[in-house]
Amino acid sequence: MKSRNNKISVVLVLLSLIYVIYLTYISNNNLLVGATVSKAKNGDIVITNVDEFSMASYSGIEKGDIVKSINNKKINTNEIKMNKLKNVSSMIVERNGQNLELKMTLFNDKNFTTYLIPLIFYIVCLFCCLFILKINESKNLLSAVVLIIFLLSASIAYISAGGSAKGDMLSRLIMVVTLISVPLNYLLFLYQYFKELGTKLFDKKVFILYLIPVINVVCEMFRSHLFFRDYVPKLNLLAFFFLFIIVGIYFSIILIKNKDTEQAHIIKVLTIINIFSFSPFSVFIFDTLRVFKCTLCFFFFSGFIYAANTISLVYQFMTNKIYNVDFILSRLRYYGFLALTPTIILITTIELIRSPESEFYSVKLTFLIYIIMLAVFYYKEVLDFRFRLKRVSERFNYQDSIYKFTQLIRDSSSVSQVFGELKTTVLEVLLVSRAYIYEVSLDGNIKPYEEINSNPYHDIYQKQFRKVTSEIGKIVEFNKGFVMKIGERGGKSFVILCLSKMNTPRLTLEELSWLKTLAFYTNVSIENVMKIEELMSHLEEIKQQESNPVWLKKLMYTIEEKQRSDLARDLHDSVLQDLISLKRQCELFLADFKKDDDPCREEVQDKLVQMNEQMSDVISMTRETCHELRPQLLYDLGLVKALSKLVAQQQERVPFHIRLNTGRFTASLDLDSQLNLYRIIQEFLSNAVKHSQATEVLIMLISIQNKIVLHYEDDGVGFDQEKTNEHSMSMGLSGIKERVRALDGRLRIETSEGKGFKADIEMEL
């Protein structure tokens, strides 16, 4: 069942349709409205009355005229209906004994503007009303009824202008009441609309002013009996202007009171529309009355100019969006200022060069305009960049806001802080009052990223949420805001929902580009912050486990090998070369010294020989140190050759026998793994020299399928594993264990006091 409000709206629409049908009848039958005729006793058709300010009056018809013919034909009684003449385009009347021909061309010439254009406007408003009725079926809002009343009053006032201009009394009365009440209907709609949004703009006592159009209609009805009947049209104008001023005052008060609220923007939009629509209308009416002294122009042009205001408001509410007036005005100010100087220069110069005897005037003018336009663009460049002139207000300075946002997120250490800075930036720049972050999973599940105490908005905007998850920066607008994807991580999309209590303006191209830029910056920031958070969380877990991860061990050993390599290179390139040079000089000096047979120098010669031998030992030791720090043979020929050389070098210095078996090792390893195995064997041999007191050492390195096995065994004194921490050998074993863990391998040790030492290392390829 239809609601009460919708029933009222339907009744109003039907009444307006009936009235429009009546006006259509008047227009189609082309009645000479304003002239009353009667048939005299002698059979003549006499004009008995002519209404002031009617079509008949403006056509030149006067009371007492005798109609001789209509449209160059004798009078037919069918052309007289209800004492009115119809289908009249021309007529011949007798006045003071003379025949006068009067042409009614005003009917046909003005029929298009007095009926068809207003009818089109009425049809547009009618469709708007039907649209509002459809929307209001479920909402049942009183503001919808008031909006329909406003649309119908504006369109009826417009279409009634034609009927009033033809002298129809009913059209005149309806036009007076609808036109004068339009400003009040406008105010009533705003009052009810904002009231439903939870804001009371002003006291409703102002609507006692509806008595004014009632008084004007009464004066119009009894105009012929009033002593001031000639001033009634002007009273109608004064009533309209009075109400227009009242509406303007209320708009100013509302704008001042709500300048810091969410409603400020829409009030500003409506104020500007009101001023631009009513001001030209008001000025033109005064000018029309002063120059033409006729009410016809008033009734016709008033409806036409006022249509601008109605169409603007219809657009706002049919699209559920409003224009971003602040942004438009800031640009108009900028370009208006920019156009001022070239306009003055152009007009002045054209006036100076224009003369009848001037040759090549067109060529000069073309060249001048081209030069001035060129100067305009250069002038713009200077204003924009040299003086850093801002084309828009600070609120819409998108470049500065992006720079500020990047500075803020640079110090953010968590995803919540990044989202917080994003919401703050959006709320500062755009006309939205609330912003929320949501997570959207791959299966379409939506949940808030932060706690929200109010209603879950994601239930309302589920369709919009799912639309934006396809790409970063995608935006979907709706009546009171928009949603935008700002990032993704781990199969989840992050979406920002921006809302306002009012219908938000349509996002401009600049705003869309700005929002997408913010989305890309936010996505990069949350990816970096999340990676850092994951790394910190992983490090905390490792800290609790009291064990370094494999990747960290590999990194540490890689750094260690690099430092060893750098140190070996420095020793080889500097210290070793200096020692070799010094030894060579000593040998040359000793050779020259032996040529001298002086016996006193034998003691000096012995000292030189001893020094030369010591330098040889230092050089040899430095070479071995460089090789240990960076086993060049391993880099050149691989692990097996490097181990063979290592064992051979150690065998020369140690008191035990070393056996190395690598015959079954055929695996291909990366350089880091080879270095770690080399260092492990090097550490085993070092521990054997220091602690084992062994006579036999066995080292086996083999590869079996996808596994590598390193076996070390000696017949030394061994040790008690339970007392490993107290044993000095624990330092060496600790390094071996860390390297085995870096290789993601397993270490098994078998030893006891007096029974030698065995170790097996297994690692997967």
C-alpha cells in the first residue's frame, strides 16, 4: 500500500496534469482571451469588454469595436464560444465609422515560447517527480513531498505565464500563487531535508510568510474593486522580492552558523545557485517594467529565467551529487584574474589601430591577437612558477598534501600509523567526515581493520567493496562517499571507506588522480612496514629460541669469508711484497759483502745470513696465513684439491699421521658450502694439534645419492661430553656446530676420556 506522503504527491501531480490539459486547450483553440463579445440586436458582434494586460489589449482591440470579419471571412457563429472568439489570426473591426484591420500575429509568433518550452520544462519536472515517488516508496520521506511541491510550483508558474499572457484569469491567479510561493517552497524543502539529516537549520515560524501569496491572490481576484488596482502587479513583484530577500538572509545566517559543519558545502552550493538564478531574474524584471511598462514580459521572462534555478536543483537531487563549488570558484578566480590584463590590452589596442583608412587592418589584427595570446601563456607560466601563485585554495592543494603525506608516513613504524595518516589526509582535503579501513579476503569476506563502535558499514556497501578489489587505486562512488583499494598483502585487500552525512560532491579528475596517487604510496608503505614487522617478529621468535637462524649464520659466514679474503689480499699485496723486497736487498748486500776478504766482517756476515733466514721464514708464514685466510686453490680448482694441499701443509708441521680419503666425493657444491666444509676440516685439524695428542687422524669426505657425509676420527685422549663446556676444546666445537647448522646439516659426536674422538656430519644436497 502506498504511503500517505506518496498519496499526497500523486494527488498533486494529477492536479497539475489537469491544469496543464486546460492550458493546452486554451493554446490549441487559440481563444482570443481577454476580449468579451456579444451579439447586438441588429446582429452585429460587439466587443463588450477588454481585459487590461491581455492578448486582446496588446493586439489593439478596444471596447465598443464592431467585428466585421475574422480571417478575411464573414463571422461564423461557430467561432464564438462562451462569448470568446477563437481561431483568430486577423480581424476587421469598425471603430468610429472607420474599418481597421488588426493582425493577431502575437498568437502564432509567441505560441512556441509561451506554451511549448514551458510544457517541455513541465514534462522534465514531471519525470523528476515520478523518479522521486519511486525512490520514496520505501523511505517515505516528507522532504520528497516538499521537493515535488517545489518542482510542480516552479513548472506550473512557468507554464502559467503563457496562459496569463493571453489574459486567462485562472492562469493568472495560479501563476501568482505558485511563483510567489516558490522561494518559500525552496526554504521549506531545505528545512525538511536537513531536519531528516538531524540538523535544524532555523525556526519554522518563518513559514507564516505563506500568507503573503494568499494575500496577493485575493488582491488579484478583487482587483477591479480595489482603489490601488493599478499597483497590484507591482505588489506581486514586491512580494516576490521580499521573499527572495528573506531567503537570502536565511541562507547567510545558515551559512555562518554551519561554516564548520558537514553541511557547509551543500549550503554554499545552494546559496550560489540561488544567487545566480534569482539575481538576473530580479534585475531583469525591474528593467522590463521600467522600459516596456507591461506585465506580459514579467510573466513570460520570470518563468523562463527562473527555470535555471529549478533545473539546477533537479540535477543535484536526481544524480544525488553536488558540484564541488569551492574548486570551481577557485579556478574561476584564477582564470578571471589571468584574463583581465590581456583583455584590457586587446581592447585598447584594437581601438587604437582601428581606422577607416588603415591598410591591412585584418592582417594587423590577426598578428596582434596572436602576439597577445602568446604573451598570455608566457604570463601564465610566470604567475604559476616564478611567483608560485596557487590556482586553487589550500584545501585543494593536492601536490602539497601528497608531499605532506609522504613526510608523515616516512616516520610511521606500523600499518595502523600509515592508515591513520591516510585517513587524516583524506579528511582534511575531501568533503567527507568519516573514514574507515577494511580487510577484504579473496573469498569476499569483509571485516574492519580497526574497532568500530557504530554500525558495520561493510554490510551496507558489500557490492562496492567487491568491485574495488581488482586493482590498487580503483574507486567506486556512491551517494554519500566512496570506497577505494589502498593496498594488498598476503591474499587480503585493504579498502578505505569514506562517508559523509550529506551527499558528497562528484570527485573531479584532479581528486581521482590524487586519490590514486595516495593509494599507490600507501600500498608501498604498508608492504615495507609489514615486511619489517614480519622480520622483527621472526627475530623475536629466534631470540626466544636462543639460536641464530640458518640464513643469518650463512650471512655471518659469508661476511667472515669476505673479511678473510680482504685481509689475505691486503697482506699479500702490501706486507708480503715489502718483505720480499727487503729480503732481496739483503741478499744483494750479502753477495757484495762476501767479496771482501776482511776477517773482521765474518761476524757481521753471520748476522746478515741469520736475518735473511728469518725473513724467509716470515715470508713463508705470511704466505701460509694468506692461504688460510683465503684458500685460493679452492676458488680455482675446487674443494678436493684445496683439502689435499691443506693436509699436505699440516702434515709437515704436526706430530701425527693424517689420512685423507676423498675418492668417493663427486658432488657439485656452491662456493659457500665448499668454504664451510673446508673451514670445518681446518678446525678439526687445529683442535687435534692443540688437544688430541693423537698419532693417527682419518678424514673421509664422500657423497652418497643426495647426501654428503664428512667423517673425522682420531685416536687421541678424547674428553667427557658432559663436561664439554669446561673443556677448552668447546670453543672449536662451537664454531663447527654453527657452520654445520649454516649448512642445514646434522653433527654427531662420539668421544670419551682415553677413547679418541669421532665426528660425523651429514648434509642434504
